[in-house]
Amino acid sequence: MPVTKSGPRAIRDEVVKEKMGKSTDKWDAILDKWSREENGHTKTAAYLAKEFGLSGWWA
């Protein structure tokens, strides 16, 4: 089963898709286009909430 990352907070891809409506790969592409490294966590979370309607937990 694919996971979004390794470690104690890993989330399976099917859970990401169920909760967020897109696969991990699609979210990675969206975040790469958004330049998550340049924008940082706070701006990225706000962007995901505003543009995709994600809750703070999933953003």
C-alpha cells in the first residue's frame, strides 16, 4: 500500500483520496505547482483551505 510519507504519521493513499478527494500524487503535483517550499506551511494551508475547501487538519 502506498503511503504519503514514512514515519509515525504516514497516511495511506486511499485514506488521502477518501478524505481529500484526490490521490497523493495529484496533491503533490498541485503543491509543486503552488511552490510549497517557497510559500511555507501557513500560506500553503490557507491556499488549500481557500482553493480546495480542505479543513485545517487536511490542509
